[in-house]
Amino acid sequence: MIYLDNSATTKTDADVVKVMADVMTNVYGNPSSLHGLGVKAERLIEQARKIMAQELGVSPQEIIFTSGGTEANNMAIKGVADAYQQRGMHIITTEIEHPSVYDVYKQLEQRGWRVTILPVDHVGRVRPEMVEQALTEETVLVSIMHVNNEIGTVQPIAEIGRRLKNYPKVLFHVDAVQSFAKYPIQPEQWGIDLLSVSGHKFHGPKGIGCLYMRRNLMLTPLLAGGGQEQGLRSGTQNVPGIVGLAKATVLAGKQREAFLDRCQAWKEWLIERITTEIGEVRVNGDVTRDGGAPYILSFSFPGLKAEVIVHALEQEQVVVSSKSACSSKKELPSRVLKAIGLGDEAAIGSIRISMGFMTTEEEVRRSADALLKVIPSLQQVIKVRKR
């Protein structure tokens, strides 16, 4: 089976599984306990915190472990909204955010917050000047993802952050779930105040992530309880998951540059072959070397349904997806693809190919062969039905 749905989740690295199994077997104490097993568990957590901080070039005290990207996004947005609402009740985001950001903004809108949702251009990029122009005296938060999970477009985070530095009362949150460990990220240099991470997007375990929170910020916790994670995330820490997250981060850092280079070559080759041999196809997002993540590729085949394509490819032992895994079972066209100008037909006929650190060149070539077998066959069926 060729697995090309790595933006949804990745296979956990064997070395990550090994270290987690060792922790579960031998370091099972509660990290809040005072006895030796508890102290040992706490030390492992603090070692992992240092590793996550080093990856981002920040202080370990600025890393808060969570259950994943969704919780980190909710913690950042709702935590800021509750803690800083005396400054104003205006927040800004974009049309193409992940549901764990977009839907949180919609929740806050129902609670009386004024929400500005910025449009993006035809490749899915928001203009930094539009972000700045949307600011008001009441703005407390801007939330923009780094790499889009459906089309791979990279947002100009550093430029947006540079502009926002001129507005010290406005906090900047970045959803880096699809970019952390794959791209170098520099929160302090880029003016990022809060940044969300999820372990299972880069061959770490599911159910673990973290939130970078710049020092001296205030957040109202989502959970009340024992006061773990500096009082911001109560609940007994997931020690095996935290250790696995740190291990996956270390492993990713060692192969990041080679990974990006080979994915770029494969992406360019796939686009050339598919668009040359299949007439009715559209490539979505920014596919340039600097503007789009090389490990995410979105194709639209107007007239076909993504669900049919996905199942047909699976029969050929190739696994891809239609859109965000959080919304792929819904019948509605992708909100992201509609935002970049696709009509319903093209949006419904879109698939996403996403590569991970374990993807091989042979798998990419075999997946292209499968696409070139499946798509023309399905297109021919549609033509026959229309006669």
C-alpha cells in the first residue's frame, strides 16, 4: 500500500514507538508525584520541553504541552479572547484556516466578538497589507496558518509578524501544524506570540502537541484542575507522548533539508506528468518552490467526484484524500478551494497528495501510474453517461 495522505496523519516512526514503549514500561510514575518514579517522569518532560524549545529557538518555559493541534489552537484563541477582552473584542483570521481555528472564530462571533475573515488570492495567500488594514483599536488577535493543509500554500508569516510589531496590543497566533519540523520556524524573529504544533503530522504519536506562548502573555486556561503546565493545561501529562513528540522532532531535524529537496523534485515531476497526460486537470495553490510546501499537492478533476477517485485509487493500492481529514466525510465542497475561486464542480473533484519523511521515489512514480490509469477511465465513464 502506498500511503500519500501524510497531511492527515503520518505513520509513527519506529524509533519513536521504541522510546515511548520504554517510557510506558519503565517510567510510569505520575510526574506530579514526589517519589522517585514521579521525579524521573518529570525530568523526561523537562528534557522534551528543552528539545521543543530548541527547535523554535525559544525558552523552555514558553512551551506548553497539549493533546494536539486542535487543543493548542483552541487554547491560544479562546485563552487570548478571555484574557484580553478588556482591550477590545475584534479578531482577525482568513478564509482558509483549519476548522480548529475557523470554527473557534465562529464560536466567538456568536458570543459577541467582531470577526474579520480576510480573503485570499487565487493561490490561497493573504496579503500582509490587508492584515494591517483590517486592524482597529479594538483588535486583540490575528490568527493565520503557516502552511495550508489542503493546498500547501505558504503564508508570509514573517512579513505579517513584522507589520504587527508596530501594534503591540495585537497578538499574533500561527497554526504551524503542517509546517513544524518540516520548515525552520523562528517565532521571536517573525513576531509570533503563539504557535500551535501537533506530533502526528511528522511521524510522532497522535494525541500530543504543544503551544508556544511568548513569555509575559496571559491566557485563560481551557481546563481547570491540578495546575499542570504552569497552570495553563491541567491534567496528568502524557509522558510517553511528550517523549515521543520530542524524539520525532529530533529525527525530523536531521532530515528536513533532504526531505524538502526531494519532495520538491517529486512535486514538479508529478505536476508535469499529470498535466501533460490528462487534459482536464487543475493544480491548486502556489506550486512555486518558495510559495508552496513541496510535500502537499492538490489536483482538481472537474466532472469527477473526489470520493470516487479516492476509492478507485485505493483499489490500485494508493491512499490519498479529498480534503482536510476533519471535514472529508462532509458532502460540501471544500471551503478552502472555494476561497481560491474554484467552482463547486472543480472543488468536489479535488484530491490531495501529501508526502512524508517515509515516502519514496518509487511510491511517487507508482502513484502517478495509478492516477493515469484511474482518471482517464473515470472521465470516459462520465462521457459515456452524458451521451
